[in-house]
Amino acid sequence: MFKSKLVSALKSKPVETRLTRRCICDDHAREARLIQSSLVPTQGLRHECAEIAFRFIPFSDVGGDFADFFLLPDGLIGIYLGDVVGKGLPAAMYGALVMGTLRGIHKTGTDTARVLRQLNERLVQRPISGRFCSTLYALFNPATRELIFSNAGMPQPLLASENGCRPLGNGGLPSAMFPGATYERHVVQLAPGDSVLFATDGLHEMRDPNDVEFCTAQMQVVWVSCWRKPAPESLGVVFDHMLAFSAGRAPLDDITAVVLKVLP
């Protein structure tokens, strides 16, 4: 009888161990979601000359995309967003590292190219095998309505205006890949009513049942239709069209989008 109880206990132990590990993993996933939610904006930003809307859809429990926007002491509005190679918790951890590094740099000056150059140098000093990210840093001057930005491998921002829709700037080298990388500084004069869409490639690369990318087929057409809409509404239009375009297919990557709307 004792022997049978012992055998029974030994057989049940692996099951209990698996259940315990599963519970621990679930707790860790919830904690990771909580931490990541504290690192991204909880609401948009409203300024007398501009408004910003934001949406973040991780591929899994947590994602490798990151974004933030804020008012700087000199009155400028700062925006950054990025996309870490990979998915899940490892990408989210690296994204938190990049965000922390950026937050230590962006208030040191208003040169967006310098900010990305310093970010790159700090990341390559302590490389992590297989990890790098695309990053975009932008500044909007409410007084002059100038948008200044530098791009380290992100999709080009899209400008919707009364003249139509066009991509801005160019891509650049991703952060943490090449020592000594430099970045261009792009200056765009915006006008009241103009809207700029910043997005990670998860939005651009969403596919329909025929494997056609959203960016190739519809994105610019959809975005130009949002020219007169408020930032939150225009962001909703883009995501509604994306979901309709994909016909219910799940995203293949994290999706992050930030909209800057210049107010009259």
C-alpha cells in the first residue's frame, strides 16, 4: 500500500511541476504587460497648435515596438518611436533599454540627428548579439509649424495635406548595427490641417488574403482621406481600413502608429 502511494505521488509530481511553471510563466507575462504599459503613453497629447494620437498593438503579450511623445522645456514637442528586431519578451526588454537610453539623451539638445547618433553609439558600446532596432526621433515646433526629424531605419512618415499624400525623408541605418553611423536631419514646413503618420512596419506590412501588403495597395489613399480629420479619428480610420483589408488575418508583427495633427 505504501509503495502504491509513493508511485502515485511520483507520477503526479511532474504534472504539479508543469502546472506550477505554467502559473509562474503566466504571472511573468502579466508583470511584463504591466511594465510595458507603463513605458508607453496612456493617452494622446493636446497642444494649442497640435494634437497627437497613438495606438499600440503588440503581436503577443508584449512587443518590441516602443513610442513616446512629450513637451520639452523649450516649448517643442518631441516624438520618438521604434521597432526592435524580434518579438515577445526579449524584444520588449531590449525596447525598454532603448527607451531608457533615449530618455537620457533627447533633452540634451534639439538636433535630432545628434540624438540618434548618440543612441547608436551607446547601444553599440554594449552590443547584444542579434539585437538592433529601427528608431525615429522627431521635433515639432508649434511656433513655426516646422517638423524636424531623423530616421534610423523606420518606414518613412506620411504627410497628408491639401496637396495630397507623400512620404517624408528617407530610412537611414538602424540603431545598434554600425559604429560611427550618422543620420540626416529633415526639416518639413507644415501647415494648419496637415497630418503626419508615423508607424512601424507592422502596419505597412499587414497583408490581405492574396498576400498583398497594405502599404502597397491602400495606405497612402487611406491616409490622404484623413487630411481634415482630428488625430484620433484619422488613426481610427487607418486601423479600420487595415482590419478590413486583412479580412480578419492576424497581424504578423507588432503595430504602432503615432499621428501628429497641426491645428488651425
